[in-house]
Amino acid sequence: MFKRLLIANRGEIAVRIIRACQELGIETVAVYSDVDKNALHVQLADYAYHIGPADAAQSYLNMEAILAAAKATKAEAIHPGYGFLSENADFAELVTNSGLVWVGPRAETIRQVGNKDAAREAMKAAGLPMTRGTNPLVDNDEAYRLAEELGYPVILKPVSGGGGKSMFVINNKQDLDTALHKVDVTKSAFYFETYIAQSRHIEVQIMADNFGNILHLGERECSIQRRNQKILEEAPSSALTPETRQRVGALAIRAAKSVHYTNVGTVEFLMDVKTGKFYFMEINPRIQVEHAVTEAITGVDLVRRQIRIAAGEPLNKRQEDIMIIGHAIECRINAEDTENHFLPAPGEIEFYHQPGGPRVRVDSGVCAGLSVEPHYDSMIAKVIAHGRTRGDAIKIMRRALHEFRITGIKTTIPFHLRVLDNPHFCTGNIDTQFVYKHMKNCEPPKRKKTLDCNAADVTLVNSAW
């Protein structure tokens, strides 16, 4: 096992990795930019190394600076977390060529699955079900022709990248006109896929050692999204039966084997609500933001498992050992103005009290007095509720969010409470268009009356804050 590991990331995921390393007896090295010098991950790590200025996202993308930090602190391995350099095959290759261990899949695997066009070809060869699609577009004339050939609606996607960025749903020629004014298909590679209007986003967690053993840990439902980005996840999916879970898990393992996958990753599918059929979307070669719901229902610590696999250990479980117990929901608490198109709302956190109690977990990278910086992702924390049933998990999450207090900035807590009170969500009647169909005109959470015993009259307290 490694003695010292550098974390090439920040925020919540850096804190999560530090905690896993502490449990494994591994010393940790945090890296930080100017604005992060007092950040929680810097305070919790054994060592900290400054890597860049406050214009800041670029600091965590500076490969040379991160490798220099690893060399200076005598780290033996680098964990990239998610985002930043986690899916950068060149960086993974630099790490291993420098004699360090990369905590993740091999560079050649990252290259193959990171290019959506190459990944689709590999999955076709492996026999995975696919939506109809095109090769990368050459120019606008070809875009119009191929969109007509596939038949509207289609979705325009970049060949590389993730997080729902630069994706456009095209329902007609006018939509395509608008999309092509926003992107240049001659300079950046884009392609079309047939768009399934009523679909559920189902992803399967996999883990694979260096000895050819691959397991799946069930699925996660990630259909609650805005701008193609996830905001609430749960596991298992209310749409799947034990039989369909076994079927999609087998597809995920087949996909992983076809690219010789190692370490932890996610195989993502779209499920057509009308037909129940699954279609391969992509493989994410890293730990996911929503990994905690899988940890809750399986009892498997995925970050510790990542590190153990990277250190050369075999998997210590068989597929029949993976048991799914109960139901878990995760809410991403972001510094966003949900009443203004979810625009980021950075600023200083004046007061911060996170929820606790039975069956509640909070993964966070902040505390009172720190700021949510405009340079980075707006996520403040993740709240995970684990219940005996889905209904139980919803009740626990409601209780937890009512207890969560953050002042000084706007957050998505009130929005999540509205989702949890929505009858369509409560019955599991959801798809990827849920937010657009059901959350436009929702009333804010009701204010509850509480008696202030030190006051002469009754005061009103907003239970959402």
C-alpha cells in the first residue's frame, strides 16, 4: 500500500479522498490555488502544496505543477477525483511515466472511452444496444442532411467532454439553425444521435481489478437533471426489476470487458420509458459525484476500493456477494439561484450547519467563513439519505434538508424540497424531462409557525433554510 498520495483536486471530493486515505493509513498531499489556501481540503491533508494563482481553475489543470508537487512531497500515487484532469489520458500517461501510480483506469482506456465516437464503435462491436447515430460532422451542410436522414428529434453532442455541456436537443430545422450558430462543427467534433424524448438516465457502477475480475454494484437513477446535468440521484432505480437489473448489469460488464477496463467506473444507459429498452450512452472512467448512493446500498467503499486496486490488490468480492439493501437518495446542494435559471451564486458562507442523525451522510468541502468561489463548480455539499424503502429515504431526506442551514448565499435546498414534495417524484414517475415538465410553477415550501418563547408574539420561520 502507498505511504503517501497526492490529490489532484479540491473541494468535496478532495475531502472524501483524504478521509479514505486516513482510514487506510496513507498520508495525503493537498494542492491548492491562491483562493484555496484556507480551504477545508488543505486544512485536513497532512501536507499542502501551492500550485497556482487565483485565476484558478487553470491551477488544477496545470499538469507540470501537480507533478512537481508530487515529486517535491515524495508522493507515490496521484488520485484525480472527478472533473479537472480525471479524464485526461495525457496526464494519466505522464503520471505513470514519471514512476507514480495513477488511481484510475489506464491512459489508453481513458482515450478510448473519452472519445464518444470511438466508444460507440467499441460498444457496437461488443454487441451493446445503441441508438442510431452518425460519424463526426464535417460541415453545416452535412449536419442538415444527416439530421433529416436520422429524423427529428436528434441530439447534437460533442465527441469529447461530459457533464451535459454543449449538447443540443434538435426538434426541427429551426432548432438546428440555432445550435449551429452556437457551435462550429468544422472546428470542434460533433455528432448526432437519435433523441429519445421520454427516457430515464440509468448508470451502472462497476469495479475491475488488474487480474480480469469485473463486478457491477447495481444501478443509479440520474433522471432529475437541469441543462443535462444531474442534481438529484438515487439507487436503486424504481424503474428496474431484479431481472432488468441483472440484464443491464451484464451489459455494463460486457462494455467494461470490451475496453479492458480497470479500477472504478460507470457505464451509462438511456432507458426508453415506452419500450423499457436500454441504450448505451457512455463510460465515465472515474469516480462519480453520485458514488455515495451506491456505497449506501451496497456497503462498498468505492474510494478505498479505487486505491486498493491501484495498489495492485484483487477484488475481495464476487458478484453474488454484492447485496442491495434499502434505498438511497443524494441531493447536490449547489450555490445557485434556482429562480434565475440555476445561475451560479458564489459568495461567502456566513453560517453553516449541516444535518445529522440516523441514516444521513453529508459530504462537503466547506464550512462557515469560507467562500464558494466563482472560478469553480458551485457545489457546496452532497446530502445522502439511506432508508429501508424509497418512501423512507424521501422522508429522511426531507428531514435532513429542513435541518440544513446555510446563510450568506443562495442554494438549491428549497428547490430540492419542492422536488421531494412533488407527487410525480414521490410515485417514481420521472424521466429526464422531469424538471421542465413539473417544476416550473411549483409553490415554494410552506412556512411553518413556531412559537418563540422569548417573544411576545408568534414568529414565522422559513423551514427551507
